[in-house]
Amino acid sequence: MSEELRQTPSLLVAPPKWTIKSPVVKFATVGLSGTLVNTLVLYLLYRVLRLPLAVSSILAVETAVLNNFVLNDRWTFGHAGPSFIRFIRFNAASLAGLLVNVVTISLLTHARMSFLAADLLGIAAAFALNFVLSSRWVWVKQA
């Protein structure tokens, strides 16, 4: 093995191990559950209860945000109970993520990228922003 390789930090040689205990993996898992909640609630409100689509969508998104907040509060970040301030901050972080997603899709489709590819990149950008805001602002550890 060359001297250069021996001096390379192990992080560059071996990728980090992503386990279910990793906050990023937990956050992503919660996000997937929120997607399912959003879809189910949207279907029930729009197709079953026949509420207007915009109203159904707003209520479905907020239900998913509430679901994600509770699960992240308990499981991802390990708090004993929810707090109103964290909930408001999480809503703001979620809104910021939505904004990043919409702007990303708009810019990339304007640059002639497929809307589905643009959406995936928008989701990735929003996820990254949401995780950073959640771990450093919503659920910041107080000294």
C-alpha cells in the first residue's frame, strides 16, 4: 500500500455505515411514512369526502407534517414529548423544503430537464435542507 493511501482518512476509503440507528436513515424513513400518510389522507378527503382538491391537499400535507413531527420528535431525535415551538419550527422547515423543491423543479424544467428528473433532484434538495434545519434548528440540543 502506498504512503498516500495509508495517510488517507478512513472516511474517504470506506463510506460511512448507514444503519437504522443513523438519524439520517430515521429521518428518511419518517419522511416515507409521511408520504404514505399524505397520499392516504388526500385520497380520503378528495375522493371519499369530496372536499375541494386544494383543501384536501392542504389538510393532507399538514397531517403528514404532524405525523413526521411526532415520529421525528420521539424516534429520530429522542425527545420525551412534543413542544409547540419545535412543531412551529418543523412546519417552517417543511415549508422551506417545499419552496426549495418547487424552485428546483421550476429552474431545471426551464433548463429543459425532464420534470420527473427535476422532481427527484428537488426532493433530494428539500430532504437535505429539511434534515439540516431539523437537526440544527428544530431539534437542536440545548446546553
